[in-house]
Amino acid sequence: MSDTTILLVEDEVQIRRLVRTALEDEGHHVLECGTLKEGMAHLHADTIQLLILDLGLPDGDGIAFIRELRTQFPLSVLVLSARSAEGEKIRALDAGADDYLTKPFSTGELLARVRAQLRRLPQEGAPAETHFHFGDIEVDLAQRNVTRNGELVRLTPIEYRLLCAMLAAPGKVLTYRHLLRAVWGNAFVESNHYLRIYVSHLRQKLEDDPAQPRFFVTETGVGYRLDI
Ligand code: CA
């Protein structure tokens, strides 16, 4: 058994059973409940690394719940919801969710997303990471240096800032608004076309096949995710 505790807040008993079994087969310790009130009680009573949260719950809306718990608990939040509209995903991610999976989902995809979230949990006492290695790419934030197969890759200051903003949260879905604010500042949060251009520059410079990106993944209508 791993030392990871996952809390599942979901009012549909069948989905709960399915998700719980899949997570326990991976060796995780799972707590479950069907209301936000019980969920909050678990957050206060137990040390939880990952919350898997349905949005439509009998005693309230999951998005307000995310906003509330974000101020108190340092854990990853994966939303599992039947709401598939892009606006809902963006609301949940902007409220502080780390990832979003739409029902119906496959347990294979759920487990992959759970693994991605658990990989990015901070290791206790470890310094913030400054060195990243993915595919042929190495990034050394301390030296401000990006290489591909050992050759220096020249990035413009904007491209480098965008790469850093994405490296700050690998595996997390980052909304357009979040990235625009991080790279260009508050005045540019509506300028989605800037992002499209600069993400495509990074793909040209860092992906083997920029048309089929492996690392700089588009979350359609929502934003981007760095899959490393
Ligand atoms: Ca529900």
C-alpha cells in the first residue's frame, strides 16, 4: 500500500465504487463520502494528498468548495464531472482545481491523471526543482539554459517565460487567463492569440513533431498542459 491518501467526494454510489476499486488496486488508501459537508470534515481530520471531486453534490456546488479549501489545504484537486461545457471547466480550474475529467471517463485515463497529480506533489523538505529533463530536452532554471540533445536552444524572453510558467505546474491544466497573466501581465488576460503563437514557437523548438505535440498539450477551449 502506498502512503497516499485520496479523498473521493461523489454522490453517485456506482461511480464511487468504480473509482475506489481502481484506486485501491493501485495501492492507494481511499476515503469516500457523498456530500461536501462530509468532505470538509475529512479534510480537517485526515492528511489527504489528492481530492477527487464531483461538482454536482446534494449539499452544494463543488466550485465554491474548491475556492474555500484552496485557502486552507495544500492538496491536488481533480474534478470529475458530468459538466462538459468549456466554461465550467474554466471556472473549476480558475477556482483552483488542478485537472478536470469529464464523465463518462475510462478508469485508465482517471488513473493516468491521478498519477500525474501525485508526481507533482512537493516532496517534504526538498528544494523547488530547478532542473527538468523531458524527451531530449534539458532545462536548467538556475542557469536559464535550455538544451536539446546537448545543443543550446535559443528562446526569446517571452518563450522562456512561458516555458517557466508551464514548468511551475507540470501535469496541471493551465487556463489561458492564468498563462497570459503569468507571462504578459493582467492587462493581457483576454489576448488568447498571443498564447497560440508562443505555444506554437515552443512546439517548433522543443517538440519532435510540432503538429502532434507530446509535451505542450492543448486542452481545447480551456488552455494548455505541460505533459512531462
Ligand atoms: Ca453528482
